[in-house]
Amino acid sequence: MTMASDWTESNYVLLRLGPAGRERFALPADDVEELAGASRLQKFPHTTNRIDGVIVRRKRVLAVRDVASVLTGRPLSFHRFYLIVRRRYGAVTELEAIPVSGDCELLSGVIPMPRGESEPEYFAGIIDLAGEQVPLLDLEKLAAASSASPDSARRPA
Amino acid sequence: MNGGTSRRARPLRGSPSPAGAPAAQRQEPVIVFDVAGAEFSIPAGAVHDIRSTDSLAGEAAMLEQPDFPWVRHTIERSGTTQYVVSVGTFFNLPRSRPSLVLVLRNVRCALLVDRIERMDALSSILALPRAFCGEERRWFLGLALFDDGVVPMLNPQGILTTEHLERLDARVAAGAVPV
């Protein structure tokens, strides 16, 4: 599934994590490039927390970020897709891959609610889906939180 | 040295930036080597000499020091002490059987590796994605993209820092033990 790139700011992408994709989160559609099939994860030594390795996509090397550990408390044991997202480093945009459990959905015309005070900073808001409260993620804050999250799999410094 | 070109490097001219940005434009010969099943590469021009570990037995001195367990030996070259870095220990890789030492040019470092996989030529290397923000930014010049995957390219100047060298020099001054 390739996401259209001309969605408005009121569009969101619903992603699934956890066993059977039961835990759902949303990202602004503007942050999402596409949904890609599972590619070969390639690893090399590094010390950055919550980066699993890289995948090669269209001759680009994309870092693979484990956000499931931050959002659900455990890494995905199995993933079917990578959600390719746009990260911003100052004026530079770079693509990054997030393993997700299942297919993603486009949400149109939904209005997020503010997050509660006790919610983590990487929740930008909450989207109500037929009574289910789905956290809307702030990708940059989530990436910062994942980098700060201890990761036993990394190479010891 | 078994330096055959078993795999061809992809031409990468025009790769987009930033993660795909070419960090070098001319064709550069690279050496791809293996340590404990993990592949690394290094610009061939950075390597002065490739020696077998056996051939260094009479020249290397053991360095007993607790600070950097990946440095256990030194060699003398042109009146300068070079520190032999076990790449496997440095990167916390599974135990392996190193058989070669890559003596590097212009740095006081030599690399203990298992074997040379091949030599190749790259028109460019890919920048490390910015998501990587740890020591790997010092260790690697970038990523070499081959048909069957990416291989990190070691930065010859990024393995031992000035601080490492100062502390190792102090240990050497305290006395190395000949092997």
C-alpha cells in the first residue's frame, strides 16, 4: 500500500503494534511516506538505543526504529510491514522505518482531543474511534523517547 | 590475501541526500573483511600492509592494561608504536579466530580481523542515517551498498581517539611485556 502524499493535516494513519496488532496508535499522515513490505533487516555495531538496524529501500538506507518497546513495553516479535516515516533534522528530512504488526488505515476527517496531563509527551493527542481512545503520536518526541530508552541489545559502550 | 571481486558494488551516483547522499564521488577501492561473521569495509588506501598474525609473532609486544580490552598488543613501525585493535572485541562480537592484521596508514592503529572477504570499488558510500547518534558516527565513514546488502565502512581515525592513545601511551611508558 502506498500512501498518497497530498493528504491534508486532518488525515491520520492508524498503525498496529503488539500481539495480533491489537494496540493501535495514530500518526499525522504528513509524517508518513508509505507502508512497505518486510525487507531484510541488516545489522551492524552501534550504540544508539532502539535502533534495530537498517533496511535498503530504493537505494536508500533507512534506520529501523523499535517504537513498540516504548509504546507497548516490548519489541515486536513478528512484523509484517515497515511504516516508512519522515523524520525532520532541522531543515533536512530523512526517511525512517518503523516495524508494525499489520496493515495500516487512513483516518480522514477526525479531530484529535488534547492528551491528558498524565500521558507521555510523545502523545500529541487522543483520537476517539468508536469509543476506543487511540493515542496520536508526536513522531519527533517519540524518537527522542526511544533514543533515551535503555536498550540491552546495543553494543556496550 | 584472497581479494577477489565476488560481488559487484552498485553504482550509486545521484543517490538522494541525506541518508543516501554520496559521501565520495570517485571510484575508491575498498577492502571488505570479516570478523565473527560480520562484514566491515575500509578504504584500501588506508591500509599500509596486511600481515598474518603468525608473521607478527616476533614483532608484537603484549600490552597488559585494563582500560581498553580490545587492545592487547602493540607493534613498532618506523619508530612509532601502533596499537593492535581486536575488531571483534571492540564491537563486542562473538569470539572468533583472527588470522590477519591490517596495518593502517597515517594512524597509530592496526586491526585484528578474521579474513579478507574481497576487494571492491565503490563510486560512493552512503551516509549513516541521522537516526544513528552514538559512537558509530565516529567509528564509520558511512555504509557501502553492495548487491546483497550494506557493509559499514570503518573510519581509520575513529577507532582510537586521542584520549585512547594518550592513555595507551601512558601504559606503554609504564612498560609493555614482550611476547
